[in-house]
Amino acid sequence: MRNMHQGRTHQQGPEAMNAPIRYKGYEVAPSAQRLPNGLYAANLTIGTLAANPAPSQTATASGTPPGTSDPSSAPDPQRSAPRGALVSFDALDYFFDERHALAYACRWARMWIDEQRRCA
């Protein structure tokens, strides 16, 4: 018998954990990338709930939109993202277990979002 907690089972697989979730007006998409050394990198994409962003609104963890070499014109991921923007964070940390990497990315996203709302 599986233990149920808020609609999820404790024995669920990683594929159920990396489904996008919504948190305080943001869509959070955690992912875990298996590396050649066997570790999993915790990755994360956070987007505001709006229409799909234009490519110029998409930013990486470095704050530079794809195809842009001028970081002074790029959005800063440490500040609130513009409406409909995506912010990606790669390799937040490394884990031996894929589920741990996904759980960490989810926790990290909630902390990042709470900080954005606190500073806004």
C-alpha cells in the first residue's frame, strides 16, 4: 500500500516529479540531467504565467538571452522576470539520485520566486 500525501505517492517515479508546476504566478519546470560521471545536475526553468515569450525575452542563468552577446541589455535573473519571460538555471547542484536533483530544483524555485515577490 502506498502512502498518499497531498495527492502524490512517496513511490512515484522521476517522470512525475519533473512535470511543470505552478507556484505564485510562475510556472516551474525542474529537470535532472544525467552526466557522464553518473551524477545528476539539477536544472530549472521558471516562467511567468502569460503568453509564450518572444525569443528576446528568454534568458539563461547567466542573464544573456540566446543569440545576444551584450549582457548589459539582457534581463537580470536576480530581478523579477518580465511578464511571459523564461529564466533558466543550469546545474544548480549535483546529486547521486535523480529524484533528489528534481526535489532540490523545486525547492530552489520556490525560494527564488518568494525572493522575487519580496523584493518587488
